[in-house]
Amino acid sequence: MIRVIDGERIEFAKARKSHWDGKECLYAGRAADGSVKLFESDQPGPVITTSAAKLRTFAEAVMSGEFEFI
């Protein structure tokens, strides 16, 4: 899926394990400046911008059980 964010065309992807109807998906894309953009399928308006390193650290923390409520 391609979206235009702040005038830039960014290709977004979602996890293969996302819900089949696309209603429970988190999309991620990389901008030209290297930042990572995230948005939810059911709320496509708000876009979160972060770095690849911060997203990687967060994902590793989730997988290690630091965020058990997730």
C-alpha cells in the first residue's frame, strides 16, 4: 500500500499474520530520511514517526515479555 505522508510517497507493509479482513493491522513504512512511519488500519489518519532503532528496541522488549499487557 502506498500513502502520501507530508508530500512523500511511502510504501507501507503489514504483517502476514495480520487479521484477514485488514481491520486489525499495523502498517509500517520507511521514509526517505530513514524514519519509520506507523499507522493503524482502523485509524489511518494518525501517523507515528520513529527511528528504526527505537522500533527495533520496542519490538525486542515486547518479544522478551517486558510488556506482558500487550
